[in-house]
Amino acid sequence: MTALTLSTAAATGLRADAIVVGVAKGAGSKGGLVVAPGAEAVDKAYDGKLASVLETLGASGGEGEVTKLPAPSGFKAPVVVAVGLGEVPEKDETYGTDALRRAAGVAARALTGSKKAAFALPVEAAEDAGALAEGALLGAYAFDAYKGMADAKAAKKNGKDAKAPLAEVALLGGKPRDKAYKAAVERAVAVAEELNRARDLVNTPPNDLNPEAFAAVAQAAAKEHGIKVQVLDEKALTKGGFGGILGVGAGSEAPPRLVKLSYTSSKAKKHLAFVGKGITYDSGGISLKPAGHNETMKCDMAGAAAVFAAVVAAARLGLEVNVTGWLALAENMPSGSATRPGDVLRMYSGKTVEVLNTDAEGRLVLADAIAKASEDQPDAIVDVATLTGAMMVALGNRTFGIMANDDAFRTSIHEIAEEVGEPSWPMPLPTDLRKGMDSPTADIANMGERMGGGLVAGLFLKEFVGEGITWAHLDIAGPAFHEGAPFGYTPKGGTGTAVRTLVRLAEHTAAGDLG
């Protein structure tokens, strides 16, 4: 993990591999390049001509743009890195926290292989320092656990590992002795570390992360951070009547697990339950996925990873709210013992489900976990799942959908997600779509109308929420796993999406902001 400090040092005299400054697009067609606040000393060293030098090099200030140039004479850092912040803010406004977060992430990734960088980016308040810290730590993320020894030997021969993440970031312009600044950075470190742990889990190959292995990771973290943990193995699941989780895991040699993580605060007045879909590998089961759709299915446990990370982060932050995480873990495989299309499962709630498609398995494990979570009568349940391709068709690869049985709660989660920089969109639960799941054999089928499939899945889950409990469903199928080139603070592979939304929801709940 990249080390991070607040520093009052001057950019000109700080020993580092690079000084990072921000630039933006000026207002209007003739606005030109603008050097962002925080870089005044650097600009002065260029005789006030940093913007014109960068423009000569082709810089425009566009978001995510990186331009490197030699540092002026007298600097102890050899390179200045200018990172684009996008449009310059309107008068009396400042750069948004997510613009800062993205810029810091881009800069950290651009400096892969470096030992230390000083970030002279805009810091107007403690929340800006927190955003820069979070962006830097998320942008510097790398998953290299499976890189071969050949790479390591080559790196040693060359004297350094060019692929190693940026080792240290000094945030200039911060206030190391200010309680608000220190708290903002400490919060950023805790959240980023846990989010990166979620990314690691999503990126881990399924041969090394089956339900039992995931449960062991959760147990170890719970012990470290004072979280109570309970793991139901296949025998306990059978005894408890968890037909959904058992049905999905029936075809695998790796049996399913249901993990309960309980963080409690003596000052808590509210209780949140987070439920995560944890399909450690999804082949589709007997309803086998077509060729080309299996390769990234190690990410089908991203919801459980997000829930796990959020509970640990809540514990590390000492939030005054009780948070229970439920990880519904199974591997969906085809075999002679696998659940067949046409089978009927008796769920934990007592309802029966006709399985029409074994690739609609996430809703089955979630249904059992939601019903179980409801027994604790939490103030709200939020489930997180890479649930449907239909949601990706509707919202693309970077936005998750939000459904709920309470419009105000859905709106609150949407606002919270936008606040932390996680694109989302509120979606409806049309009652007319429920009829499509009527079954002549069971209480409900796990499939309904094809059109609006993401909404149908939400309606299915709603059936298993305890009476009177506020509930929301986050379908993160699109943004949970990024297959393209990195952008902002988002890497290729597992993204850790929804972690920050859940943590901020817990913070708002602890503060009494959600009623």
C-alpha cells in the first residue's frame, strides 16, 4: 500500500521523484490553460510561464491528461507532472472532490515505479485533502500476486521494479496538525485500504478463492478488527433450510458458505444490514453460459467483497452504527449433482422457487441471505450484487442501478453514491412485471419477462424482505469489473465499486442524517 503523509514543505525544496501539479481548461473558447491552486511556487519557478510551456507541449487541461516536463533549476525533484482537472470552476466555486480524486489517481498511476511524489494540487479544505489521499491510494493500486519470478528477477537486475506502485505520496498544502485534515486523511486510508482489499478478492482466480477460502479471509479480518463472525458451512445450511444457497452450490465440489459479520458500537442507535452476492465463479450451471461469457466470472462475488470491505471499514472508523454484513457464498458449476432447470427449491423463508434458469443464481443466494438478515429487524437492508446483464444494457459499464421499496431511501442512496463519486441511477420496480414470475408449480419462478430483466430481478428479491423493513438493491453488474484501460482512479479488473457508497451510508446513518 502506498504510504501517504500531509506536508507543509515547499515544492521547490522537497526531495521526490516528481512534483504533481494541476492544470485546467480555462473558461470560454479563448480561456487557454490555467494552472490550478497549489502550484503557485512551481509556476513562479517557471517565471509564471508554466501554463504557456505546457501548452507548447500540447497540454489542454483535459480531465485525465498527463504532461511531464523537466523541473526548473534548483528543484530537488527532477520532473514536474501536470495532470488535467477538466474545466476550471465557475467563479466562487472550487474543484469538486471527485475531480481531485480522479486527478490524484491518474497522477499516482502515471508515476508507477517511482519512490516518492509530492502532490501540489488544490487543497481548500480538509475534504479536499481526503479526496486527494483517497484518489492517490486507489490510483496506485496494482494486483501482482500472480506475477512470475521472471519479472522479479528482471526487476532486480535492473535495480528497481518498474511495475511497483508509487511508494510514497506527500500531500502539500495540507495541515498535518489540524484535526479535521488528519481525520480526513485517516478516513481515506482506511476506506482505500479496504476497497483495495475488495479489489484483490475480485481479481483472485477462482481456483484460489472458493466459498471456503473467502470465508477464511473474512474470519481473519474479523479477528483483526474486533468484528464478530459466524460461518455457516454446508451442514449448518442444510440444517437451517437454506435451499437457495444450497441449490446454487449443489453442482460444485466446493460447498457453499453463509458468513455473518457483525460490527457493533455501544453508541449506536441504528442498525444496517448489508447483503452481498458471493458467487466465487459462475459458469451458469446447467444453463451454461455461452463461449466468451465465462472468462471474467471470477468477479461474480464483487457484491460480497464490497459488503465485506464496508463492514471492516466501518469497524476501523469506529462508526456509531451497528453494521451486519452477510456474504452469500457459492460456486455455480454444472455436474451430475447440479440444480436443473425445472427443479423447485425451498428457500430459507419457506417460499418455494421454480428454477427456470440456473444462470439466474445470484437472486437465489441473496434471497436466502435477505430473509435471514430480516430476522434481526435492522433499520434497513442494502443488498449488493453483480446481478443482471440487463442492468448493463440499461446503464452501461460504469453506472450501477438502485432499486428500493422506499422512494426516499432510494433517493438517499443515489445522492450518497454521487457524493462519493460512484455513478448510479435510481430504477423503478414496476408491479406489472411481477406476474411474469408466476409459476404453476411453485410460489414463484426465478425468471420473468426478458424485457426489464434487471427490474424483474429486483422484484424477485423484494419478495424475501421482511415485512416493514426498508430495503434497497444495488445492481453493480456494469462497474464491478473494468475490462478496458484504466481511467481516473479506476484500474483494469476489480474496481471495488459500492464500497464507498456503503461506508458513506453508514456514516450518514450514524450521524442521524437518514432519519
